[in-house]
Amino acid sequence: MITTYGAPTLCSTSTRPTWPQLAELIGHPSVIVSELDDAAAVTTLLDHADAFDALAGHVLHTARQRRWPALSADTDRLTHLDPDVEITDL
């Protein structure tokens, strides 16, 4: 499953765990923390959806690359960009 947290959250959690559950999640061996990268692919995805939501675009891009479902509590945000995305709802 793909889930994304904003960079400030990851930075503060990885250096000073203020949210123990998030620190535990990030440290789990099955969790992959990826950087917000491949801006060109995310920009193309957002252009096709006629939207601007870089974080949701990155989640979709990563889920597509890995062929994993996205994990989200805000499914509308992802389905707005791709109605066919596989999502595990929180």
C-alpha cells in the first residue's frame, strides 16, 4: 500500500518522534518512505486530470509504479485524479 505524509511531518518525526504511531509506521520493514521525486511524471498525471494536488499526484504515481493500492483516508482526493485507482480506505 502507498501512503504519503508531508515532508515536514516526516522530517520532524524521523528526527524527533512526536507521534509514536507514525514513527512506528515509518520504521516498519514493509513501509517504504520515498522522496517526492519524478516531478515530470507527476506533472503529466496532474495535467491529464486538470488538477493541482502534488501530494496526491505523487501517491498515485508511486502506487502505479509499484502496482500497489494506495492507502488513504481521503479517497475522493485520489479518485479525482484517477477514478480507477485501487485504494484501501482508512
